[in-house]
Amino acid sequence: MISITAIIKSKKENIQQLQSLLNDLVVETRKEAACVRYDLHQSENVFIIWEEWKDQTGLDLHNNQSHLQDFISKSENFVSAPIQVYKTAQIL
């Protein structure tokens, strides 16, 4: 199992637009066969996606999906900092 945490910081004036794009991304990503979990969380203008993938092959496939690539390009004007993505391993 592969765990990913993505942190996306919205510009204050673009929270709703970014959330709409993220909602679409979550809906489409959850349809992927290798997706175990793809949950969206929010704290003020910060969005966090907690992801779990069956394997690296499935994650690689996800990274090349048009819905992810569309999100990345469309969100550029709404974020206040580069998107941070962490590949993590559970320790407890």
C-alpha cells in the first residue's frame, strides 16, 4: 500500500473555485481501480488530500490521468504556493 498526502494552499479569494476543482478531482480519482482512499480535508484556505494506492503501478497511472493533469493546470491561478506532495510510510 502506498500513502500520499497532498497539501494545497488556496489564495483566500479563490477558496470556492479551488474546492470545486478538487471535488471534481476526487470524484474522478475514486473511480480508478488502484485507488483505495482519496479523501479531501479542509482547514480555512488549506486543502489536504489523503490518498492510499494499491501499488506503484496504479499511482503512476493516476499521475498520468487527464483529470489530474487538468486539475494541475486549472488550479495554477488559485493556489498561493506550489502544491506539496509527500509519499509516506506508516510507522505505527
